[in-house]
Amino acid sequence: MTRTNYLNVQYGVRSWLLTTDHKRIALLYLAAITLFFFIGGAFAVMVRLELVTPQGDLVEAETYNKMFTMHGVMMVFFFLIPSTPAVLGNFLLPMMIGARDLAFPRINLLSWYVFVVGGVIGLGAAISGGVDTGWTFYAPYSSTYTNTAVITTALGVFFAGFSSILTGFNFIVTIHKMRAPGLTWFRLPLFVWAHYATSVIQVLGTPVIAITIILLAMERVMRVGIFDPKIGGDPVLFQHLFWFYSHPAVYIMVLPAMGIVSELVTCFSRKKIYGYSFIAMSSVAIAVLGFLVWAHHMFVAGMSLYASMVFSVLSFLVAIPSAIKVFNWTATLYRGSIVYQTPMLYAFGFIGLFTIGGLTGLFLATLAVDVHVHDTYFVVAHFHYIMVGGSVMAYMGGIHYWWPKISGRLYPEGWARFSALVLFVGFNLTFFPQFLLGYLGMPRRYHSYPEEFQVLNVMSSAGASILGVGYLVPMVYLVWSMRYGKPAPANPWSAKGLEWNTPSPPPTFNFDQTPVVTEDAYVYQKADEEVPVG
Amino acid sequence: MWRGFPLFPEAASTIASGVDTIYLFLVALSLLLSAGIFLAIFYFAVRFRRRHPGEVPAPVHGSLPLELFWSFTPFVIMMIVFGWGTSLYFRNYNPPAGAMEIFVVGKQWMWKIQHPEGQREINELHVPVGQPVKLTLATEDVIHSFYVPAFRVKMDAIPGRYTSLWFHATRPGRYHLFCAEYCGNQHSKMGGTVHVLEQPEYEAWISGAARGRSMAESGEELFQRLGCFTCHRADMPGRGPVLEGVFGNPVTLQDGRRVIADEAYLRESILNPGVKIVAGYRTRMPTFQGQINEEQLMQIIAYIKSLPPKGRLDTEP
């Protein structure tokens, strides 16, 4: 029974901290980002508590400003961006393509250390006083006016960015060079396509934020005039540079999530995915178009009419590949054999919330409407529907789906379904009222607000407490299951995909023999016949 | 806490109804599309639920026409929304000729407002109903954003340049004024009230409001005090160009380019005189960066604007 696997092959801290096994590194990432998630969540709790009353009476304005800033910084740079790629991608990508590891196992470990250094610097900045610029670091506030820990925080982000580049580049090389015999590009699981597109964005986009941070530091420390017009700079330049990375970064967060959903929808409806090549190519289209829409964050920052027009039309276009995915997932269900296991509940949740997030994105792309809702709670609601309703839902679905593979144990299904439902309800109660608040005109980043907005804010804060429970319960039962869960079989879901053709948990080098692939992904319709391997 | 629990904002400008119409159209479209998707998912999830463990569903083949249909249909819908939203934006962008002008300077954490006649307000803005009003925005420090939800207008005040927005209020009343771009500690306190007044009330207000000099008069005083007049003379070309009648007209620069002498050009030429020098002159003018604030700059520009044309010695036709 005690087969040697990646978990029991060696014990001791050293064997973890010096590992080059992509599966162990994935777990190192899992531990790190879970910590950052709960820290970022704690900041969100403070924000929602403050907003229960219209007066800014719980904490000082300065403290509140630091809370929402560090909530954003932690969640975006230290949780969302690494979440799916660095944990699930790291764990699964080599297995899905039949490889023993990533192309550069030591660089993979390096990326984790770089990430941890960034995280420690970021946390250090938070503890030693914090930063109050908003996660967007807009100049010249960040470069000249604030006296908070801008440089330290930005340095943390800078390091996290390099970790992201290393991971992306490792994935690209791995997907190109290490696919098993017979695993052609169009036989790849859509999870792999999504990670390929994500990696391209990471490698091409992240250096721009690194440069932007250096320029910001040069201005703040050495007073080189780059963004502050008092010393010869241009503050709008900062916004162009910042969003040139940070808009594609949204796709770093959501593309891998889409990859997860493609896997879940096929497995739990026992169907070949509908429109495989359309889903795969829409990931690539999103990666390309995603680089061309950054200035839609700046429609009221004094851009010319024609620039606004171009960025508006491109922002509409980038929505089309996402719509194509949603339609294809829905069509996959048609005449399937559908079960409602927890991962599938999360997939349904993703599709629903992502659809709302995407449709409300159209409001923001519409120039005349954006003028009104820009920088209001409408935007806050929109991007939480994408990033939390979309990315985090899918991430949770993925964690549950591959948990038996990762831990070798089954999680308790009843608790898991219950908390998926709690999350869905809590999420909508938290963020739906914010759409209404935004159209009413409540600006974001407000410590106090006019009285008439209170009812909706109380609803949002109540939802947030439910949401908090929805995240804590899985934390408890997943940890519990590592010791007390039922041992998992190699393929508990009768899923297709090479990762299920190896024991749970897998041995260090994943496969005893390199698998040979002779058919497309997701061939569910040939009964329970095994994928021919070997 | 339930007192006044609105779900839809007041509409008090000519722009508002157009924005609301697109918004409601998008709401309807979103409801329709998401209802379609959700009902399909719900129906499939129930209708095609697994009935016995070994069930193997029949394969469904992809359909190119279907894929093209659901790629092309959203495209058409989006282009319609794009065209609609953009044309409205274009219409809302430029103020109508003859709009009343008001000057706004954002400063951590207040809005300082000057009326051309000289009235000044902080975090309050009085405007008449039924008349287009153009605001010129500047900021002394960081980026701010002037936002009046009831008018559906918003524009950033950006350091180092002028931006503008306009509205035409349609209903008397008091409306929220917010700063929408995060600007530091007291960001959420940087706001106040826009008072839209009936014409007679507005006239009563404007004559009753403590009035010093008009903006142009204050500008003239600065023009004297800063010694501008020693080079920019009205009667003859001095060391600097004659400023009479220059506003709004083209100016030929040293390098042959022609620019319109608008607010942005005048602002730049006062703060950074060496950048765009008028043909026939040399850079002798010192920078006034740091010596005058944005409000004073606006006054000097108001003064220059007020100067009547007296021949075009250096601004060729």
C-alpha cells in the first residue's frame, strides 16, 4: 500500500526547501499563496467593517487607505497572479504532457525563492507602516506626495514579477520541448493551451512593470523627473506603463482559470469539449488582444477622442473570445452525462459569475457610460466578478478536482458542496450591491461616504462575512483530509488526461514509462476504456 | 439608515438621459444574454444529469456554422454598442459655443473654484439651470477627478496640464460633488455640493457673493506685479510678443510650426518659456514655475484673454 510517491520519498524540511520536483514546488507555492490570501483577506475584512457605517469611524482615513492598498497588492501580486499557474500549473503541466518535470527544475525552485523574497519584502512593507497609494501606485502621488513605504512595496512586486517571468518562461519551453510522443499541439488539454497563452503574457508583459517600478523609484529617490510635471515628467505616462502590464495581468489571472473550467466541464459531463480549437485559439486571441486595450483604464485622464475610440473598440473585441468560451462550455453540457460534484459546482459558479463580470465589462468599454462609472464601485464590482467570481472560483474548483491527485486523499464531498454554495451566495451578496452603488455614483477608495449609500454597503459587508466562512471551511477540511481523508484511487473521477494515468499521489518522476499518446484530449465517449498508454 | 435608499441616481443634466439610455439598454442586453446562458446551463444540467454510473453519452460533433454564429453575433452587437457609446461620447466631448466658463483647481483636499466675475468658492459650485457651463480643471499637486454623478460627468485634473468638462444642468437642486481619483489621506472628504439655481436665484447669488476683482482684473494686477508688462507691451513690440488679441489665434514658432494660442499654450509659455518660442524672439523670459500657483495662472490667462486685439504685429494671419 505504501508505494513510494513524491510526498513520502523523503521527509524533512531540507527535502522540501531544496526540492526540484515540480509537484513539491507547487505545494511550496500553495503554502505561500494561501498565507498571502488570508493576509489579503484580513485587510478586506477591515475595509468592509469600516464601510458598514457612512462615517469613517472605525479606523483613521490613513489606516483605511493602507488597508485597501495592501488588500489589492497582496491579492493581485502575491495571490492571484501566481495562484493557478504556480500551484496547479506547476503541479499538472508536466503530468498533462507526459513529462517527468518542467524543462528547468532548478529555475522552478529559484522562482519560488524569488517569489518568497518578494512576498517577505511586501509583508515587511506592510508591517513597517504600510503603503497608501492604492495598488495602482499612481504618480505623482506615489512618487512625490505620500510618505508611506512605496519603494519597499514596489520592490516586493518587482521580485514577484521576476518569479512570474521565470515560471512563464519555464512553461513555454516545457510545452514546446517536452510533450510526450504523439501529443501534438491540438491534442493538448485546454489547461495546457491556457497556460501557454498565460506564459506568453507573463514573459512579455512583466518586464514592463519591472521597468515602471524602477522609473518610479528613480523619481522618488533621486528626483529624476519622469512622472511629476513639477520636475519635468508626465503623470499620464505612468498610467500607460502601469496598465500596459496590469491589464494583460488580468488575463494572467483569468486565462488559467478558463483552462481549469475546460477540464472540469468535460470531466463532469463526460463529454469531449465542444469546439476544442475555438477554445484553444480564443486563449491565444485573448493573450494578443489583451495587450492592446490598456488605455481603457484612462478614458477620463485627458486622452484624445480618437485614442479613446480605438481603445474602446479593441476592448469590445477582446470580449469576443471570452464569449466564445462561455458558449462552448455551455454546448459541452448538451447531451452530456452530468454529475454535480464539487468541482463541477465551482465550474458552474465560474461560468455564471464570469459571464456577469464579462457583460459588465461591456459597460466600461462603452465610452459614454465609462465616464460616469469609472473609478466608482461599479468598477470594483466588475473586477471582483472577474477575479474572485472567475479566477478564485475556478482555482477552488481546480484545487478540489486535483486534490486527490495532489494529496492522495479524498476531501469530504458534503462539506465541499456546502462551502461551494456558501461561497457563491456570499460572493453575490458582497459584490452585486456594488454595481448599484457604482451607478449611483459612489467613488471607490472612500473611507466615508454619503448616508444614502449605507444600505447597499451593509449588504456588501454582510455578504463578505459569508464569503469569509466560505473560504475558511475548505481550508479546514482540506487540511483535515490530508490525514483523515479516504485514500484516493489513481483516477477517482474517471477522467481523461495523462495526469490520471499515474498513481495518486504520483511518484517523483510522474510516470514509470513515458506515455505515448494516440488520440485527442477528452475522449470520454469510448466507455471507460483506458487511454492507451505505454 | 433606510432614509433615502436610492437604486438609481438622479439625472440633472442634458447628458444624463443619453447615458442612462445606453446603460439601461446594456442592462437589458446583459439580462437577456445571461438569462439565455443560465437557463441553458440549468436545463442541460437537469435534463442530461447522469442517470446511472456507467452511462456514456453519445458524441456530439462540432459545428462550424454554430461557432461562426456565436462569434459573429456578439461582434455585431458589440459594434452597435460601441458606435452608440462613442457617438454619444463625441457629442458630450466638446462644449457648445458660448458656454459659461468656470475655473477649478484641485488641491489636497479641496476643490477651489473661481468664477470669471471674481467669485470664489471652495467645495461648492453654484451654476444656473438651463445654460451650458464649461469647467477648466487644473491641480496644484496630485491627480484628482471632478465627478458629479447627477450630471454623469467626470474628468481628471492632471498635474501639468489643463483638462475640461462641460455640462448643461436641467434641474435645480443640490448634487454631490466628489473627487473620484484617489488623492491621499482625505480623498473621501474632497467633495461638496453643486447648487443648480434658477436664473433669478443664480443672479441673486452671483451679485450677493463676496466679490473682489474679476479674474481678469486679478490677472492684470499679477501681470503688473510680476513685471510681465516690461517685455510684453501693448503699444509696441517689446522683448516679448504683444499679447493683445493673441488668444485663440495661430502663432508661428521659431521652427516654423504654428500652434493655436489656447489656455494650454499660454500656461506652458509662462511655466516653460523656452519650449515654444514665437518666431522672431529669443528666450529671455524666465520661468514662473513655483512663483505662481494654478489659480493665479488661470487669472493671468483670463487677463490675456480679455485683452482686445490691437493689430497683429507678430501673429501673422
